[in-house]
Amino acid sequence: MLITVFTPAYNRASLLKRLYDSLCRQEVQNFEWVVVDDGSSDNTEAVVKSFMDENIINITYHKQMNAGKHIAINKGVEIANGELFFIVDSDDYLTDDATKIIAQKYKEVEGDEGYAGISGRKGYSETEFIGSQEEFNDIHANALDFRYTHGMKGDMAEVIRTEVIRKFPFPVKNEKFCTEGVLWFRVALEYKFLWFNKIIYIAEYLEGGLSNNIFKMRKNSPEYATLFYSELSRMPVPVIQKVKASMNYWRFAKFSPKTFSEKWNNMNPLLSLIGLPLSLIFLIKDPK
């Protein structure tokens, strides 16, 4: 089993068939599909079990109380049998050659302990990139350098070694949203990825999805939001990115019940002296 395709599902039963069909069409059937149902109230369970009854691909289904995508990922990693772990959201799907390309590209770094895995591109279609539009030759870099040295923007289709992601479980707090950036940037401190330019993942940003509600999600999960920006401010990134991290830290810190002293101690004081006053601009820009 080379790949665990992992899908966290929450009230997206009507969209799962598109992803399922794309998995059935894969040219190389070198994967399992693990679905963690994060407390859906629709008929997600019945839909997934109908797929299982067809017995076309290997499917594992697990249902848990609603806890957020990051906790669903923790469970998926625990269940996974594949050497590689590939997060594919329930409202997205794969190109027909995705698992074939993953197998081919992974051979280039397989056995090198310095690599966490590989990553292709996400697209709005098979020809339209998400994020940076320029094409690039293969890049061997950690996620921080890929973003801030090479300047690449937009969501990528990371495929990570399962043994690596097991070293970096998401922290558990009594909140529902933790950005995956916490994972990818922690991994970046120890591992590189092989980034390649081929689109293997088609994404839709639907109304009601995480990407379209990112401010609201972070506002309602301020402990996770401030954790991410506090960690980013301490990472080897350009100074301007550290300042931006401080601004965003204080942007969401105001929603945290912690005392001001606790919030201050979690951020570099010098950066706070710059970021705190600059964060006031968000009082004007953010939705009320």
C-alpha cells in the first residue's frame, strides 16, 4: 500500500461521489481511501458505505464526534496503512493520473530521510493553477523556503510520508479550527519536500467551506490562531513575515480569554511593539 488518500468529511455527502469516482478512475490503484466523518448530520455514513458495498477500491470509514478537521487528520494518520499520506478534502477530487504521478515522483526521493515527501500543484481545473501561475522546474526545499524564498503562493497538494506526519500530531484544544500551516511549518524545520509543477488535485472553494470562512474560523478558535502566528514569528522567515505574523497574532489575540500578560509572553516583545499597533488596522478591515 503506497498511498493513504485521506478525506475528512463533514456534511458533504452530496459531493463525495465526485471524489469517489475520481479515485475509481485512477490509472494506478496503489492506494486506500480513509474517510473520517467528523460528526456529520447528513447521510455521509450511508453514502460512504454504499461505496464500500461496490468493492471497487479499498475504503475504511470511521465516524467521530465533531471536533474539527485537524482532529480528524490525527485520527486518519492513526488509521492509515499507506507509506504516504495524502489529504484530499471532500469537496475536491483528483486527476485521473494523480496516484501514478505520485508513485513516479516519489521514487526520486524514496529512502532519503531528509525528505518528508513530495507535492504537486492544486488547480481550479487541470490547466489552471491555484496560486502562483508561473511554471517551475522541480524544487527541493522545505515548506518555509518554498513559500518565502521561492515566493510560491497558493495551496499545494502535499503528499507526506506517514511516519513523518505521525511525529507531528495537531495539538488538542477545545476549539474547532487549526490551520494546516501548523503542521507544514513544523515539518519544515526538519524536512524538505520535492515540489513539482504538475496539477494532480482539483479544488473548489465552496460557500460554507473552511477556505471561504477563514477569518470567522480563526476568530472562533483564537488559541489555535495565536499558536500558529506565534510559532511563525519564531521561524527562519524574512523579517517582514515575522512582523506580519505579529500583526495577525494580535488581530486574533483580542478574541482569546487569556490575560494581556499571557498574550504578551507568547509573542516576541519587540515584534509586539511593532505588530500590536499595526494590528489596529484590522479593526477597520475585518468583518464586524
